[in-house]
Amino acid sequence: MHKIFPCCLLVFSLCGCSTTNNNTGTAVSKGLASIPLELTTHLGNQQQFVEGDEIQFLLSLGQDAYIYMLYLDASGAITQILPNVNQQSHFYSAGYFLTIPEYENLYRFTIGEPFGEESIWVIASDQSISLDLSLDKVDSIRHVIKNASRQAYGEYVLRITTRAKSRHQACCT
């Protein structure tokens, strides 16, 4: 379950990096220019995160764009990472290396339940839109953002695997 604690600590079940990282290239089908972007974590690919660890995402952007970031947990629940209450600005310039959450913000992402296969989607557009949080599928959200885009669109997915802390780790750390 995702919780927001009074100190603005967001709990996500993000971990592991059994990754399939894709710049999906779907902009071409609508005749839009492709916005190049990549996503990794503060530990890079192929690192393991376990229950209780904090995680930061690092986003590289090849063109000025509005960024929308979604987290699809192991149970299928969608959480909007960007924009959010603590980090409302979601327009970034090309070449900007974005840390999410930014260091000065008062929230962190912490690994927690549920565990399993998960995805972090980054969607970039030349347009700013308000997302309808009642949409319950990433594909629906992607479709809305892509259709609102006028000239450029891009997306990238980071697939990860999450796991609980082992009994040995829990008792010995």
C-alpha cells in the first residue's frame, strides 16, 4: 500500500533492477517528432534495491519538454510521480539531468510492499496537460498525453523487480 506520511515521505515498492529499459518510439505513428529521454536510478542499472531502501531516479532529456512520470506497482496500481504536490513544475530544458525526487524536496521514495514486477513510465510532451487520475491504465494515460502533443512526444519505461528484505538482512542490519 502507498502511504504519504506527515513528513511527506512517499512509500513506493520500488526495488531491484531486473531491467528492460525502452525508449518505446511511439511518436512516429502519429507523425510527431520523437523526444529522446532515458531513465535510470541513482545506483545505475543492474543494482538491487530491497525493502526499506530509498531510491532516486535520474532522467536525461534530449529536448525541452513537459515530463509526466508514472509508477505501476506489482499489484497494478498507478501512482503519478511527476508532477506531484511537492514537485509541481514539470517543464525541463534539453540537456537537463533531472533527479527525482530533487534533493531539496521534502519527500523520498522508499522500497515497500507489494513486491514483484513493476514499471516506471516517463512520458515527455511539448504540451502541458492535467492528467485525469481516474484513468486506471498506463496505456490510457499515454494515449491522452500523446493525443494532446502537437509536435513532439517521447516515452521511456524502466522495468524493475522488487523484493522484501531477507530474514538475515532484517535481523542483522
